[in-house]
Amino acid sequence: MSKSKPIVIVSGVALAAALAGVASYTATKPASGGTAGSSAVAEVSADPAAGVYPELEAYARRDASDKLAMGRADAPVVLIEYADFKCGYCGKFARDTEPELMKKYVDNGTLRIEWRNFPIFGEESEAAARASWAAGQQGRFWEFHKAAYAEDAKEKGFGKERLTALAKEAGVPDLARFAKDMDGAAAKTAVSKDQEQGYSLGATSTPSFLVNGRPIAGAQPIETFTEAIDAAAKAAKAKRGAAGE
């Protein structure tokens, strides 16, 4: 598949995207020790406008029927995650950070998390992405996500039999439909759409994130995300107030 050229919205966005690609490349490498992503710790300003590119907020779909999203479609903050199931630091984020963000922000309606399949590590990455989409068609995406990102899960590979086993573990009710959907044209189209969005941002590796238009690269410490989410929520509240809502 050919990669589309990054869309240069403004020079600042292009620079942010380039930096995201470099930092997240480091974050995909398996850690030999220390905290995942510690080599690329982001500094997030408490200023709600700092580091935010309003043009990138439009990348949030806010589709209530999106089966690969969690949280209210009208939540004031949307975190978009571009990730690969074979990415070690994506797994670290999924196991250690994402559950905390869900409890703190998704459950109270502040945050919506939208997943984007961004497979970059070859055929098994592509297959796992399609399988996650297929699980989502039966309402089990996040359960599949949890199983696929379990400790040492990626070391077992993502061959067809393994993906079916993960779907079964995730509680996908109709495995025959899952197998058909996983290999179908709709899955390929959906994954390709997510990939193209990531490439248009200039992302070259995983994990990469957008928080209401603020790029964050790599599996950063949870404080990086909480600071970004808090700032975005504050900005959204101020915007609503200015609009008289």
C-alpha cells in the first residue's frame, strides 16, 4: 500500500507531525528496562491553547455508531489513538495507562477514545487490525483489544488460528461471521481509511495520539495524558461559555 503524502495544514502542524513520528519510532522498540516511552517524555503546557492545532480537531469522528470508540460522542475531549497490535509500547499504554484514563475521564463523560488501526509491522499487523475491526462488528472490539494486548500476547503471533482464539477469548459470539468479516473487503477498507488518516498527519510509527488537536507521541507517562486532557476540557468549557451554552 502506498503512503499518502502528509497534508501540510500549517507549518506548525507539519513540524508537530514530524516530531511525533520521530518520538513514536523510539517508543515502538521493546524496552530493555525503565518506563515505556521514557526516552521521549512530552512536556505538556497547562495553557489550553499551547501545542494545539484546531485543524486537527476535525480528525475526531464523533460517530455514535463507531464500534471502535468508547465514551460519549459529545464528550468535550476526544483522544484519538493510532496504534498497531504488534507494537510493544502500544501494549504498555493499553495495559497501564488507558484503563486509568477510562476510569478517570471516560466514565464521567469528559473523554471519548477513538481507535485508529495503524498497522505498520507487516502482514500480521494488518491481519490483527482487520480482526479487531471484525470483532467490533459484533460489539467486542475492546474485549479483543484487551486480549491482543495482554502481557506477552504479541510474542505468540497473529496468525489466523491465533486471531480466532483471541476472538473466542474476547467473547465474539459468531466466530464464523468473525472469520468472514476479517477477510472481507469492508475490513480492508476500514483499516486502509485509518492508515491514510495517520499518514496524512505525518505519523510514521506507533503509538501516536491526538487530544483535541494536540499531538502526543509515544507511550508517555500518564501525567502527560492527564495534563493534556485537563487542558482540553478547560478549553472546551471556556468555548461553551463564550458561546453562551
